[in-house]
Amino acid sequence: MPPLDHVTAPAPATTLRQIRQLPGPFALPIIGNAMQVRLPRIHRDVEGWVRRYGPFVRAWFGRTLVLVVADSEAVAAVLRDRPDGFRRPLSSYTISVEMGGIPGVFLAEGSEWRNQRRMVMAGMAPGAIKAYFPALVTVAQRLQRRWQHAATQGQAIALDGDLKRYTVDIIAGLAFGSEVNTLESGEDVIQRHLDAILPAVARRSLSMLPYWRYVKLPVDRRLDRDVAALDVAVAQLVQQARERMAHDPARRVRPPNLLEAMIAAADEKDSGVNDRAVAGNVLTMLLAGEDTTANTISWIIYLLQRHPHSLAKAREEVRRLAPDVAQFSVAQMDSLDYLGACASEAMRLKPVAPYIPLEALRDTVVGDVAVPAGSMLWCVMRHDSVSDAHFPDAQAFRPERWLEGSAEANNKRAAMPFGGGLRTCPGRYLALLEIKIAMAMLLGSFDIAGVDTPDGGEAQELMGFVMSPIGLTMRLARPQ
């Protein structure tokens, strides 16, 4: 066993456990534990195994032996050991290439990832996002007008659709430097293609049998057309950006949007990045940024409505510090500490990425388990984060636990909604700003009359590309 610098310190060699020796659910020949999980709730099924068998579990996904890891210290150590010790499964990269996609920083590995990371961070740095802040406020005002109309008409608002439009308008404007207004002008062509591609990515990534490599169903042929059309659209946007930069060299010095910032970074000497990588990262932003932020906002609204005391505190803070959407500033958003704590608490309880699959690149040790190179890991991101051992009264929604001076401040490392290590989500700052702007607009402009589920019960979790609430609708009233 080679020496380890990045993963949790190994136990003495004589005490190491082997993955096959770990406790876990009974597995059938060939199909393994496939019959014991359902794809729409696979995250909860695996979390159930952890509660039954402990934080290190053996499972078989078909013929693939998988180490399920739920101990937050071990998970954090694994995430810190990327990209050298662990990578996203090769199968995810293969599926993306099969679909005709251009892998961006999300799936890139090794030196390719390092080169793309530098380029993406140039456009996602807080300074660059702050320069784009007025455009974020413009999109929030569109959402406000849409919701004002719904409130006046007494119409229920489908949160999933409206919040995806909000995030797509922001991401597309930031990425392309061209206005996309799905909130007021209906569905955008790019949005339609994304809506077709995202479910396919989730379905194929979790499929035990890659049937599409042998037989293509009508849904697979439609997917091919959507991917091809999206690639053409993005390539045209890159070309248009290059033409703008050639016409106005000042745009290269101070890029006004992410796409042009990435092109400028890609053109630097020895960047190791070309226009294909630029296009791949535009697609990555759209694919990764649409569902994640939209669903997080939905969960925050749902949880606040179920906890009137927290809702009242968040509303009072917004109306005191940031009462007018038209006058929003970055400083105002930064001052909304309690609203930020509500977001952190919602992400602890309802992380949109409740698991991260990884593949070991070398022989290593995770906790007290020997992990040979090529082994598959399933990192459970919601276990210690909802455990009373790490967060007192862990199942309760208590935003106060995230405020400065809280006795629980040292436990926050058990919750990692944006991942960890060098591969922490580069869009973290943008996502948090989008969340605060949307929530401040909502709480400052409206009273929430109700948030409803399809059956009137608890919101149900659906695992697709990310973990989302099923069918939430919201009813609004003018503020009292």
C-alpha cells in the first residue's frame, strides 16, 4: 500500500478491512442490489443502507462492487484527494461523449481539468460576478412582475418552471453576454433542448444496462437531435463572441461576460484550452446551473413556509435591509445574514446533490477500508449532516445554527453542499447570490399565502439530474 498524503490516515495494515468484507445488503448474482433501489429515489435507498449497516457499506451495482462512504470526515478527505487520487467515474465521461457532448470542467480530469479550471475561475470570480450584478437584478425584476400578475389573478405558481426560467435567464446572460428572457417571452430554444437533455443524463448515468449502445429508442433519437442542435447553438455563440472581441479589443482586457472572459483566458499563452473547451464549459454552466439553484430556492421556500418563526425573521431582515428590488446592491445582499443562514440550513437538510460517485485512481485507504485502484465509491453527502452527533436536533430546520457565534459552527464541515477540496463547485458564489436575490425579492414584495404539494402532504424528493421537490406550487398575496 503506497503512502497516503491526502486521504484519511490509514489504520495499521493488519486492521484494514476489504470492501467485500463490509456489511451490506444481500446481493443477487449478476444484478447485485439493482432490485433494491429505485432510480427516482436511489439517494434515499442508499441512505437507508447506511442507517442499517453503518458509514462504510458494501454494495453491488450490477457486477460493479461499490464502497458506500457516509462518514463526513472520510468523505471530506476523499474530496480533498481530487483530482490526483479520485475522479468522477469514467462511465460518466463516456456517457457524455456518447451523447455528443463536449465535457467541461465538471467532467474533465488531470491537466485538462487544471487548464479548464483556471479559465472558468477567471469568469466566476466574485469580482466578475459583481460586475454582472445589475443584470441579475433585472432578471429578478422580471420574476417579480410575473409573480405580481399571478398574485393579482389569484393563480398558483409552479415553482419548478418559474425558478428554472429565472436561473436560465441569469446563466445564459452571464455566459453569453446576450439577453435571454424566458420569464417574459416564453420558452427559449436552448431551454427546450436543456429540458430534454438533463433527464437523459440522469437516466443513463444510473442505468445498469447501457441499451442505447445497441438499440436506440425514439427517446434516444430525439436526444441525439437535441444535443446536436445545442452544440450548434453554443458554437455560434462562441463565434459571435470572438467577432465582438475582434471588433472591440477592450472586451479582451475587461470581458463583460463569462464567455468572453473564458475566451480571453483560453487565448493566453500555454493555456492548454481551445474553443471546444470553452463551448464545453458554457454547456456545463447551463446544465449544472439550471436545476441546482432553482431547486435549492424551491426547498428554501418550502421549508420557510413550514416554519413561520423563521419565515418572519427572514422577512423582517429583508424588509429592513433590502426592501426595494430596484435598489438592490451587492452590499445589501451580503448583509442578509439570516437569509444566508436559511439557505445553508435548507442545503443541509435538502442538498440537491445528495451523493457524489467517484472512482479511485490508485491504491489507497478510506477510513479503515483498503480501496484498490479502479474501485467505485458512492459518497453519501446527507448522513452526518442530519445526525444529532454533529448537529443538535438535526432534523429540525434551525437557521440560527449557521450564524456567527453559534456553538455548532465547528460542525458545518459535516455539510458540504458544494463539494470540497480543489473541485469545490466554481459557481458557488454565483449560486448563493442568485438565491439571495430571488428570496429577497420574494420576501420583500409578497406575503406567502401557501406552498402546496400535489397530495397535500410532505414534499417528496425526486432524484433526477439533481434532487428536487415534486410539484411544489406557491400562492402569493400583497404584503400586509
